[in-house]
Amino acid sequence: MPLHPPPLRILGTGTHLGVEEAEAALVEHYPRLVRLAYLTLPPALGRHRRVLAAHSVVQRAMYGRAHRTPAPERVPAPRSTARAADGRQTPAYAVVRLRVVRSALAYGRRPRWWPERAPAPAALRPSLPVVRGLRLFPRAGGMDEFTLDRTLAEVPPPVRAALGLGLLEKLSGDSTLALLAEAGVRDPAGAVRAATRIADGDHERVGRMLRSDEFDPCTVQTRPGDLLRRRHRMRAGATALVLLAVAGGLALSGDRGTDGAEPVPALLRTVPGGALDPAKLLRTPPDQWADTSRVDFTAWPPRGGRTDDRALLERALGTWAGRPADATVTTTPGTSTVPPAEPPRLLFAGDLDGEAVVLFHDGGVRAVRYAEPRSGQGAPALDFARVDDADVTTAAALAVGRSGSATRFLLAPWVAESATRDLLRPGTPARALPVDQDGVTAAVPRPGAGAGCVSWPAVQLRSSDRIVEKHAFLVTDLGELAPVHLTHTPLPAAGVPPRQPREATGPDGLAGWAHTACSLLGLRGSGVRAVNDWHFARQPLPGTRSTADWVCTRADTWRGPGRVLVQFVPSAASPSARADVVSERRNTALCSRFGQHVAAGTLWKSPAGGWYALAAGSRAVRRIEISGSVRGRSDGPTLAVRAQRETGFRVSAVLPGGSTISSVG
């Protein structure tokens, strides 16, 4: 990669580019140009303004500077797209694309004398399109697209432009350098290098994510804007007109129109079916949970000291529907944030740690938390989470309040006992967790809140004897509304049918989670419903008298897809020695009832200093093999072969009937 752009200029001598030619190129490639502009524009604009700005940038490109088109052989040609009929790139498209990139980059530039917090001059330019009364945003992608979007938000606009030119426009490195230099980028080579680091060698995968709905401003969803604020402004405007008309002496003290909460009832009347009417909220009778076969969030009665506070409930429902611009909104992956189609169920309304909090359950699919500062200063917050098909354990608690590094939970009415324990100290008894009359617990330290992973608080709950499923179980907080249910599956025994996941409150389950709990750090914010530790094999370690366990940790999400980590746990002096994660796979059925066969391998250094390639498979494995730089075979579920450090090898296993599986990862 050259350190300086080559002496290639996109625009040179040739024929003048007319508006008609620019329009033809723009119309033909409009979705691609808008996607490139959206990627380059500053994420700080917000998705709504960014969508409109992307369309505006592209539409203004038709009337850009009066350039002359280059000769076709001087145009930086992409590798596969935007070609003319003769196989070369259309010169008009190259000019329009340059104008788009230059204008999108201008949104991020401020003169030195420009105020620090003020929008860039380009962002203040009046432009079309204009949308009033609606909020536009691209459709949400998966967790990978979300992570990429967060990464791109932290790099300068030229880097985002370089990534788009390389992966979306398929330009070569030299062509990208030339275009960025022509667009006014001071260090185009540095931008290209930074974009290459983001792609990290996996250009196909990153390009596929950039072409997903997450970065498509032409396929958008709509949502109403701040309906309450709009109505307030309209009333204020109307009042101002009346004041001007009767300025000769009428007093208009009764036409105030300034109460921020006043427009809410009018909004509620506009929603079909009264879905946002506090009077129509569903309220479960207090003892129904003990007399129903559906023990989930539908059995929760409303609790808290403000369940009859109509003004608070109106604000919560109105914020949910109107989504004010200053509201903080968080969602777990795959969770919709649209207003309810029917009246939701009220679970809680009360004051907690300086906030007024309301919890709703919407149609069996979502849990929604609304919070506003009791001081009246500060923005409200909305949290959305999926909770469909919840049961006794996964509907046992919701995070009702967070402060500092601790969480308070609202417990289900069928929870009879509650305690806390540290998963990294399996031998330490659980400590009682106080609960108030509304079912709200005392503050529980949040896992991973401090530096490193030195403790892992979990909540141990026991269901009431008034329901059949009377048992104790563990849940832990991964930063979402619903805590995660933890289970374990012990080692298989000879001649015994495969074991099913069981509660992790016994000695074996606690001992296993002491080694693997810290791996949960990587699952925070990913919409996890339950995590199971499956000990699928135990292997003698060569040259020693000790053994190691192979564990498949499976995280199931509320939306369906699962993620597995295969962990290697050698015998250690410390009961909480952290397991080694040897492989990982996303969106898989492995280690579930639909994927009961698994194999994995790792390199291990013996206490004597020798290296071994280890492999293990689940109980059905009849033969396991290692191939590659080192080879070996065993007529059983485990294998150990002498190897060199950093030896590469592959693991395969043969099942009854002759079918073969490969290792995880």
C-alpha cells in the first residue's frame, strides 16, 4: 500500500458533465450512493437525521461543481460493479460518487473558529428531503452488525468512506486513495490502513454486514416523532396567534397550553382500542399465580406504591408511544419497540432509588421498563426486552432498578425464598437477600462491575410450595431486564441414559460454574435467556494422575439462536481457576437437545513441560482422530498425542452408524 496517493486524478480533461448525465447516473445507482453516504456521515447525527442527510447528499450531487468528465481509462474502476456496457466504469457515475463522498465528509468538518458543540456548517444547509411527524431509521440487524456500527462510530469519517469505497464500491486500494485525495482528505493512506484494520482480513463478512439492512437508508422503518412535544408546540403556536389577535386588552390566562403533561390524554384518545389508556391496563388478581397452569409474567399482580397514579402511568405510556428525542432507549437484540397493539399488563409502579419506575408486560412477548427522575430534571428512560415463553424460572425476576454497580430485582409472587451467592466461591453458603413488601430485593452487586473477574454474584431463588414446581434455582444479571437462568448437565455415567440439564444449586453444579462463570462476561447485552454448562467428557491427562473436564457452555437467547463455548477445565488447586475457552460457535444447535454430539481439541502443556494435542468427544463418539501437523487415532471418546507448541491440527469423530462430526470452532 503506497504511503501517498498515486498521481491519478478522478477528474481530468474531457467532456463537460451535464445535469442530465448526472441525473441518469444518480437514478441508476441511487441505493448504492445513499448507502455510501449513510456510512460516511457522522453517526452522531442520529439515525433519523443521518437517513435524511444521506438522501440529501446524494440528491445534491446532481448539481455539484461543474466538472469535466475524465477519459474512461483514467477512472478508478471497481472490480465488479458500476460498469458501463464496454466493461469500464461510467465516467458520470465516478463524478457523482466523488461529489457524494466530498459532501458527506463535509458534515464532519468544522472550521477552527467554529463553536465546538455546534453542528458543522454543512449540516446547517437547508436541503430536501424533509420529513415532519415521522422518525425514519434503517431496520435493525443482528449483534454483529450492531457491533460493527458501534466500531464505525468511533473512527473518523474518512475511514468510514474508505471502508465503503473498498467493500461496497469494490475499488482497489490505489483508486480509493485517489478518490479520497480528490475529496479533500488530508491523509487518505492512513484512512485506508485504518479501514483495512476494521475489516481484519475478513472482507467478505464485513462487506456482507455493510450491505445488510442495518446500513440501508433506502429500506427504513417509520415511527411517530415526539407527539407530546409536537402537540405542545402547536398549542403554544396557536396561543401565540391568539395573543397577537387580542393584544388590544384581552387577558388569556386560561389558555396556558404549557403543561408538559397536559397533551397526554389527547394522545391516548388517538390510539385505537385504548391500548395506551391507563384505565384499561391489565391487572392480574393478587393470588391468581397459585391457581393457574400458566406460571409466567401473566400471573404477576401489579405491585408498588403508585399503581393508581394515573399521571405517572400516562407519562409512561405516552413516552412509550411518542418516544421523545431526549429519552434514553435500550433494547435487547430482536426486541420490537413499537407501541402496544392492546393494553399491556401492569407489573409495577413505584418510587425506587430516586426514580419513578413502571414495569409493563406486553402481549406475552415483551417486558418494558419506564423510569423518570423524581426530581423532575433529566430525561426518561425506556428498556425493552423479550420474555416470550417464560416459565417458573425465567419469569422469576425482573431488574426494576439499577444504581451504581448494583441491581434491585422485582421477584415473582411465587418466589418464597431469596439469597445471594458468589459463583467463584462454591464452598461459601448463600446469604439471605432481603425483600420488601412489594417484592423488591435489596441491592445485588452487578457481576463484572469492577476490574477483572474476582467475584460473580448470583441470586438463588426457591419457588413456593403452593405450586407444583417447588425447587431452588440460580439466576444472574447480564445487564438486561430479565436475569439469566443458570443450569448444568453433569458428566455422563456408563449405562445411564443421557442426563438432562438440572438446577445448578447442588455441589456439582456450583463447582462447575466456579470455573466457567467468568465466560459469561462476553454474553452481556446479547438477549440471553438461559445458560447451561454441559460436562460432556472427562480425560486423563498424560504424564499425570489428574484429569480434565470438557465443558460445553450453551447460551440460549430469547429470540432462538444459541451460542456455545467449549471450555477445557484441568484439575487445579484453586476451586475457581478459570477454564480455558478453546472454541466458540454462534447460531448453532450444538450442545442442545437438537445437537447432542460434539467434539473439540486443544493444545495442553504438561507439568513436565511437554506439549500434547488433546481431543475429546461426547458419550456417543466411537472413534476420534487428529490430523494435520500431528496425527493420532483412538477407539474411544478421548485422545492425547505428543505435539509441538503451536501445532495446528484438526479433530474429527465417528458416531455409531459411521457418520462423522468435526470439532467445534
